[in-house]
Amino acid sequence: MSEPRFAFGRNWQRLVARLEGGAIDSARAKLVEMLGTGDLGGRRMLDIGSGSGLMSLAARQLGAQVTSFDYDADSVGCTREVRQRYRPDDVDWTVAQGSALDEAYMAKLGTFDLVYAWGVLHHTGAMWRAMELAAAAVAPGGTFYVALYNDQGWISRYWLWIKRNWVRRPWTRPLAILVHAPYFIGLRWLVWVLRGRGGLARGMDLWIDLIDWLGGYPFEVASRDSVRIWAGTKGFDLSTEASAGRRHGCNEFVLRRKAAP
Ligand SMILES: C[S@@+](CC[C@H](N)C(=O)[O-])C[C@H]1O[C@@H](n2cnc3c(N)ncnc32)[C@H](O)[C@@H]1O
């Protein structure tokens, strides 16, 4: 029997149901900050594991021609709904179901100027293999924007245990929420209020983030050094990095593939 997985798409449905302009603005702002440009016109982007579809929408609004796909049928439904709501009949945004680990599928997609895989490849069950296949989709001179969970050593092993329980033993879920909500929701809510109630990074939501974090399984982590070394061996230069420090969450890397000689 195959290992149970977290129902990512069902969680995204909640975000899509209450999606509003502020969240879309935050999503766009994050892309601009990390990519160093607000103009993606003329660039082809592959959004691997598009989830809610919010980041695909943001990239499309910045002018990229977007191909989104996700493994989870409900995530694909969310991305399609967002496309239908904000960009109906847009021929420059396609949405499909597929897996980042399906070599034939990935090869058929071809190469892109920008490959975006935020918070996805560590949920595939074979993170480094997924990194290889995603990197192969980056055209010479292109950009790979990837975010992977920070390796916190024994703390990451604790989270693996929580997440495994979430998918294997659903009765542990209320307890996991009770134990972790004071920090994940209480403290973050306070910080949000003290900072003037602006949009959360990338247009996310405290409750949806909490459930995604407690349940998101399969789950792997990577140290910043291991990603930097990997990038060097694959012919990428590090352009921008956003670190999670010693905390849980994602380290983000914007990598540029050297142009063909
Ligand atoms: C935490 S969400 C991130 C969504 C989105 N990239 C974002 O930035 O908000 C992870 C997504 O990865 C998808 N995913 C997991 N394994 C995948 C795979 N093998 N291929 C494609 N998508 C996958 C999940 O279904 C989920 O929608």
C-alpha cells in the first residue's frame, strides 16, 4: 500500500475561497523582490506544484507566459479556478495535472526562462531527484527559483514525526493543532497586528499555513550549504537567497543557469 499524503489541494481550496486583492499584491511583491524585476514580459515560466495558483496568477500579471501544474487534483482545481476568476480565456496561462517526478512528463514540457518551485520539491518524496528534473527544465541563461525546507537537525525530525502522524493517524490532528497553534497563530498574529496588519508574505493565511505545516507530508529538508553546493555542480550561479535562519520554514534561492557558450 502506498504511503498516505497530505491533501494539499483541500487546504488550498480555503485560501482560494477567500482570495482578495491584498493577497495578490503581496504575491506579486514577493516575486518582484526575489527576481529583481517587475517585468516578466516575454519570459516563459513553469510553476511546479502551483497549489492555490496564486503565484502563477502573480507571475502572469507581471507578464510571464505561465505553465502551471500540480500533482494533486484539488490543487489543479484551485489553480484552474483562480485562472477562471482572474484571467478567463487567457491563452498564455495553461494549467495541467502532472508530477515533478515523472521524467517523461517533465521532458515533454521542454525548457523555460523561469522555473518556479516554491515549497514543493520537499513534498514529492524524492527531493533531490525532483531538483534534478526541475533544473533540467531551466533553459540556458534561465532562472530557477526554488524554496526548500530548512534543515533544523533534530527539530526537523520532530516535525517529520508530527507530519507522519497527521497523515497516518488522523486522531492526532486536534492535539497537534492545540499544541502548536499558540506559536504558529497566536505569536504570528501578534506580530502581524504590531506591524500594522499588512498582508502576510506571498498572500498566505495564518490558519492555512498552520495546517499546511503540520500536515505537509512527504517532508524532506535541505541545509543552505547543500543547496549551494548542488547548484554549483549543476552549472547555476546563486543570484539571491532568503534564509530561514535557524527557524522552520523555507530557504529560498534564485539561481541563474549559465548561458550556453
Ligand atoms: C506547500 S504547496 C506550495 C504551493 C505553491 N507552490 C506556493 O508557492 O504556494 C506544495 C504543492 O506541491 C504539490 N506537489 C507535491 N508533490 C508534487 C509532485 N510530485 N509534483 C507536482 N506537485 C507536487 C502539492 O500538491 C501542493 O499543491
